[in-house]
Amino acid sequence: MADFRQNVFVNCPLDADYWPLFRPLAYTIRKLGFTPRYSLERADSSEVRIEKIISLISESKYGIHDLSRCKAREVGELFRLNMPLELGLDLGAKNYGNSRHQEKRILVLENVRYRFQATASDLAGIDIKAHSADPFKIMRCTRDWLVQEASAPSVSPSELWFQFNECMSRVFDQLRSENYTEGDIDHLPEHELIERMDELTTPLPPKAQ
């Protein structure tokens, strides 16, 4: 897997409702020359999930944590606490880990900028970026942060968005040419789709130092 300094741990809901946000987020990371790391990249049932998460965090200089789905959406639904837990692990690694981990950089995302700070006041000093559940906005937040914190190559968000949509169109055309039905495509594991997207993505050259 990529070098520690190229790895970006992505902590977000990995379910069908979030895929429209996850795909442009993952594409942006890869297009700017980094490697998205997330729990679905490994499917070993014998691996304890929390140990997998700790391993991914330890291997990644950068962490993107989307807390937008922690709130219950209907009466009787429990709060989802995995995302805040994983953010806490990443903050702990940054502050209590070895010298390499002290280089960590963290981006916190939300739907509404200050909503999560109202329930987790310890995060009051953290600059949380809001994406409003908009795929283009989450791409722009990710792009802006990587350019600022990781010296990623600068490319316009609009151009990234165009290239992402072109890439997704090519992925679906490729699948259809391989006799995948629309039902097959609809149920394709997301990690497999991301791998297809990655194969068709040429990362931008790094910014000249």
C-alpha cells in the first residue's frame, strides 16, 4: 500500500445512501495523487473491525472524518457513534503516537458547519467544513484541504467535477461492455466500483517543490 505520507484515511458511513458523496470524495483523493484508505478495502471476516480501523489510521498521515450521519434520522433510531469514535482514535494518534503520527493532518466534515460542535463542545476549536450533502461541495472541501495541508497539485474544482463524471461514465460503459446487466451494476460492491474508477484515473503530477 502507498507510503504513510500519501495515505488518506476516510471515516464516513459506508452505505448506499452515502455513495453519491463517497465516490467524488475518493476520486478527488486519488486524482490529487493520494491513496484513499477505508474499512471496506479489506473484507477478511476474521479481522476485528476496530483493529482494522486502528491499523488504517496508523498507516495514514491524513484523515477525513465525516460526522454528518451521527444524528438519528427518525424516532427510535439510535445515534451512530462509529464516526466520532474513529475521529477520537485519529486525534489520539496525532497527540499520543510516535513522531511520525504527530505529522497527522485531519479534516472534519459535517452537513451543517456548527451542528456537531453543539453536542461535542470539545470540538469547538476545530474548523469543521460543511458540505450540505452535496457531492460537488464535498469534492471541493476535500480538494481545498489537500491543496492547503498536503501541497496537492492545484486544479479547479469544476474541472475535477467534470473529470469525475467522465470517469464514472467510462466505468459504467466498461461494465456494460463486459456483459454486466443494470442489476449487476446496481449491486456491484462499492469497493470493486472504486477499484474500476481508480484504474481509469491518472493522478495529477505532484506540485513542484
